[in-house]
Amino acid sequence: MKWSFKLGEIAGIGIYVHATFLLLLGWVALSYYIAGQSIAMIVNGVAFLLALFGIVVLHELGHALTAKRFGIQTRDITLLPIGGVARLERMPDDPKQELWVALAGPAVNVVLAAVLYIAIGLTSGPPSLSNLSMVSGDFWEKLLWVNVSLAAFNLLPAFPMDGGRVLRALLAMRMDYVRATQIAAHVGQGMALLFGFIGLFYNPFLVFIALFVWMGASQEASMVQMKAALG
Ligand code: ZN
């Protein structure tokens, strides 16, 4: 991907960060600085960001390592503001395999959330997710919340989220792959419009996410259409 910088390599897969991810970094750093204006607060913010990085990478490795079981290699993993992208050598042809590969990412977050829930429950009583914000609240409870939201967000039935692939895989078991992609892409673009509209009134960050979702949906649709035309 253009405008990406390499961070390292895990299991032979290059881990990259996209330049737009810096916007998110800046936003978190600024929020922590405004909230605390102390070294401890900034250290806390950096630790939270590193944990966030780790969680996203683990999510993508979930996809990559599941794909590997079906004999598909991963070229690289790139971190974007809305999450990570694992670029597989090819998508599985079998809808059942695509379903497993797509579900493996959110499954990692579900497992991490369950482990955090139990660990917090054992050490300091049942976690409360009600009064958390990005800069305040218990560090581990925030990570629990991050995993729950990542699982939920990624399972939205819209490209380029995993839920879009789950939807296409389920549709493709009953119909032609191109048709299944078109339907899934339309659902994704409908969702992007909804996000954008809600974002205009409540949260500008949502408009930004809507743009990514819209681009991801149309990219997926045109890629599959081109492949079908060539084939
Ligand atoms: Zn994913």
C-alpha cells in the first residue's frame, strides 16, 4: 500500500503502518495531553496506544494464520485508522473458507475480551464499562472495551469490514460470487451513507469512517467484477 512504513515482521509477514494512522496517533496523544498535562498521563497514553497496535495486529494475524491453514499466504498487514488490513495472496475461492478467514479476526477479539473479562473479574470484581472514556478509567477495562468494540464494528455486514466478507460468503453459498459481492457492496454503501449522515450531526470521526467504508465497498465490487470479466 502507498504511504505505508514498515514496523517489523511476524511469522514472515511484514507489518506496516499507513500514514493516515498518524492522525489517530495525534488525536490520542492530544486527548491525553489535554486531559492530564503530566508525564504519567502521556506514558499512560503511549501504553494504551501500543496495546491498541498489538490488539489490531493480533486480529489481522487471526485472518492471516487461518488463511495459511487453507494454503494462502499473506503479503503484508497494514494498520489504518479504522483497523488493520491483511493483504492475502488471493481470496479463498470456497465461500466456506472465506467465512472462516473472515470470522477468525473478530474471534481473536472475542477471545481477548473474554480473557480480560475473567482476569479483571478475578482481581478487582466485575468490570464496569459504563463510565469509561478514551483517557479515563482503568487501563485493562479500556482494553476490554476496545476488544468488544472491535469485534462488534468488524462484524457490521459492510465491506471492507469482516462482516461484509461474512455476508458475501453466506450469499455466495446460494448464488453466483459476483452477484453476492454486488449485494454485499450495496449493503456496505448503504451503511456508509447512514454512518456519514449520523456523523454529520454527532461525530465528525464517523464521517471519516463512512468515507473509508464507501471506498472499500466500491473497490471490492469493481475488483470482483473485473476478475469475472477477465475470467
Ligand atoms: Zn478483520
